[in-house]
Amino acid sequence: MQDLAFGQTFPDATEAEIRRLYINKTGRYTFSAPLRTGAILGGGGAGLTKKLACLGEVLGLLYQMRDDELGLYGTAAALGKPVGSDVREAKLTLFMRRLFDQAGAGDRRRLAALFGNPKLDAAMLREVRAIAERSGVREEMRRETARLRVRAVRMIGDLDVPSASRRRLLSLLDYVVERDR
């Protein structure tokens, strides 16, 4: 519901609110809960369960951040949906929040005209991409992804689990950050 509400209240959601949404929507549901369940079923104890829950939240953030980037720069063939649908549907993502916050006044006005436009076409999407490049947001988001990835690698390294489990978690991290759909 929060995800839908952000589309209706655009552009009022803060970056902190969007991060919280990502953790609740993807981090906990898709990553933390399954990791915690595995730890509990495997007899991993409270400490491991808590560490895996925290790792899951970071994985969820990374997954959503990659999703944001793919929504602008991916391909329709890989995504299985039109590129730019987040822009077309006025879905306020972390990428978009930053873009609106950091773009110059003229670019912000243009973004406001494009964001939520059901007739968004390839040329309009190229405009959004150009603004993302010009404002430095795309590069900034890549740097943040890299920092979070390093944090996740450290978290995985700190787990008291067999090396095969650690390798699986590192493989999952690679998938989350490098996926193309």
C-alpha cells in the first residue's frame, strides 16, 4: 500500500521513507524472512538469525536499487516489461527521488512533465536518462550500490557458517547487484 501511495503523493516521499519501503517490501519479505527461516530450521541460534535478518535488509535495498536502474536503463526483452514504466507510472523510486532532488530547476520542471506521463516514449525516456547523467545521479547511485555491496560482503564474511554457505550468499549478492532483469 505504501508503494502505491507514494505514486499518488509524488513527490512528497523522502529518501528515508523510500528506503524503509524497500526494506519492508523486498528486504524483509524476499530476503530476511527466508534467511531467518533457514537459520532457525538449521539450528543457527539467535545471533546468526539476527545477522542474517540484517543481511537480508541490505540485499533488499540492493535489489530495489538495481531494479530502479534497470527500470531506466534495462531492455524490454530482458525485463519482460517496457523500460521506463516506473517513470510512466509515476513510481517514486530512490533513483527518481535523488534525480528530482539534485537536478537543476529547468531539468526538474522537465522531469515533472515526463513523470507520470502515460504517453512517455523512447525520446522522452532518453531525456530522463540524460538528466540522470548530467546531474550525476546515475553515478552516485552506482557508488552507493558499491558501498552497500562492500557492506554485504563484510556481513557475509562475519557469519559463522560453513564456507559453502558463505559462497552461496556471495553468489546471491552477485546476482542481486548484477542481474539484468
